[in-house]
Amino acid sequence: MTQPNLPIEVFISYSHKDDELRVQLLEHLAILQRQGVIAGWHDRLIMPGEDGKGRIDERLNSASVILLLVSASFLASNYCYEIEMKRAIERHDAGEAVVIPVILRPCVWEEAPFSRLQALPRDARPVISWPIRDEAYAGIAQEIRAAARRLRPGDISESRSGPSSGKSKLRPLLPYLCDRSEQETALGTALRLHRNNRPRRPIICIVHGDERESHGWFLERLRYRSLPRILEIESRQLSVKDYPLRPPRQAKNPDMFWPGLGDALLQNPAASSDEILKFISNHEDPVMVSLDLLTEDFAGSLDNLLPAFIKFCHQWPDLPAERTVICCVCLKYQRFAGSGWLDFKKRKLRQLNAALRSFVEAMDFSTHANVTGVVLPELRAIPHGDVIAWSRHNLVREFCQIEDWEIRALYDRKDLCNSDGHIEMEALAEELKKLMRKPPL
């Protein structure tokens, strides 16, 4: 539980083009910091010589409140929108943090993923549109104070030591409700063999399953629980850093992946391969490079994208000793909910899903001597027993009480269950969040 004398961590995500407005907002939040209500953090606090990306990840993953300072510049920023905002929404949906959009300047934000959240200032009126701007900032500060006070009873993690501590009260509630031990065991076996045989090479891990099986949560589970144990890094106070990689539009040439990796690691798509590999070599923390691919990304050909990525990793020079790079490729089998004339598209998508699944499960990494690869068992929907076991976990019972009959009622619903009587992870998480919010009897 959050201790009364500890401030609530607040992460501020913003575009540097809005720096002046950020400074004005922080002036109004200064009194909350002086009183120990909040501890605000933004990237201008990164010290010279520090790992900037690592510090941002650490703070973004440990904050209890995340402010999104929204403007056209924020929406246009790949880093703000694709990395910080998406991660913030993931943590909000998992119940780990509270995300508050703050509309700085007029822009078209109503269809953004955060549009469903209550925005500030009052009536989502942009800050610069207020005749007296201080009134807008004062209202924002009051709402942030109220949000921080609501969090003090323990709604958010008691851990103040960062994401690698694994002590978050809410972390086990949703990402860890299902039994993914089959996938974790397969990865653990492959990693141990890899460390014995090719310790200075990257390892490729293929994570595949229906797009609604929450691949992102599975990667989080790997980062915070499985990999620290497998790699034995907790005693060295290391953590696994995740760097999402944007897939290239054309991937026939393996070199097309370098700009995306430069952007992910150094925020510089023009970085040379030498600069990128130097960055990896100079950081002891294990690196996870994650690449998300949808069925539609393979519409042109099945045998271009993945082989090109494998060849890309194969061409790397050897890494220094004790450096670990795990390239996680998340393949998401898409659905299509059309009807009528769109049935043809749905049928084609199903055919492509089946072909992609067969292609992935038959992958042979042995043709590339410098790469280890593993295809994990497919992520599948969640059976009834997994949820019952999860609901009886001590940490879950500390936070909420979900009865067996409530879980049974979910599995009696035909609109939720598949032909095996299981529920896809995404839908199950939404239903369980409703039960977790129900008022006590």
C-alpha cells in the first residue's frame, strides 16, 4: 500500500515543442511537490551521461499518474504517441496507473486511444484557449491533487523502486491471470541452450496467437517475472529494457530494419549500425527488441518479412560477453467482422491466418548459424480453471473479492466463450475489471 508520507509519482509525457506550456504547468504543480503530494518527472530531468531511454522507461513504468500533454505536436510525435502514450494506456487498462490527458492546444484528438478518458482542463477546453491561462492551470492542479489523494488508500502499487522490483499490487491481477507456463518454459529452455552455445548472439523469439490474446501483456510478464529469473539478473539489480521496433514498409532487404532499430534505441533513424551496436554493447541491462506484426503485413508474401528479419539478426557482429539481446516478434492473427460483400475479405483473411500459422510453426532457424530462434506455443484463450486459481491468489484477494459463481457466470455466456468454452484474454480482462470495480457488499 502507498505510504501516507510518500508522494505519488507523476510522469509527464509531452512534445518538446510544448516545453514552455509544460514549464507553466509545473509552476502550478510546484505547491503539490512542496507538500509531498506528488513527485513529478519529465525527460528534462535526465542527467548527462544517463541512459535516456532507460530512464524514461523506468519512470513511465513506475509512475502512478501519467499526464499526457496533448497538442498537434504531441500527436505528431512518434515517440510520444507510439511509445509513451500506448504504454500509458496499457498500464491504465491493466489498473496499474491513472492516465490523465491535458489538452494544451486545439487539435483533433477525439479519436485517439485516450479520448475515452476524462480530460483536463474543465470541459477539455485547451489551455491556450482560456482568457486567463492561470485559471486553467489551477483547475488542472486541483484535479491532480484529488487524483493523488484517491490513490493513497492503495489503489496503486506500494513499490517506489521501479518496474523491475516486481512488487506492484496490481501487476498480478490481469497480465498474470492465465497459465502461460508452456510458453515461458519453452523460452526458458531455448535461452539456457542459447547462453551455453551462442551467448554473444541475439536470440529470436516468435510469439504468436489471436490478436485478442494480449501479446503486449505477455511480453510484460516476460520482462518483469520470467526473464529476470531465467537470466538471473535480479541480484545484479538489472532489468530487461523493451525497445518497440517499427516494421519497415518493405522488408525484402534485411538492412531495412536498421532505421527502425536506430529510432527505437537512439531516437535516431539515421543512426549507423555501428552506433546502434555500440549502444547495445555499452549497456549491461538485457535488451528486448519487440516487433509487432499483423496478418495483413504478410498479404504480399509469407516468405519475405520474417526471413529478412532473421537474416538481419544473423548479420550482426558478436556482442560483448554478458550482453543479452532478445528479439521478440509478436505475430497477431487478425479477425475481420464484416458481412455481406465483405465476407470475401473475411474468408481471405482466414486463409492467410491458416497459411501464416503453418509457416510459423514450420520455421527452421538452423539455416542461419549465427542466430538462435524459438517459436513459442501459440497463445490461446483462457480456460475457466485459470481464472478460479487467479481469483484465489492472495494479492488478488487483498484487492478485490470475486466469487466463483461470478466467474462461472462469465463462462456460461455464449457471447464470450469460443468453441472450446474458453474466453479470449482481452475480453476476459474487460469483464474482470468490471467485477473488480463492483461496490463491496
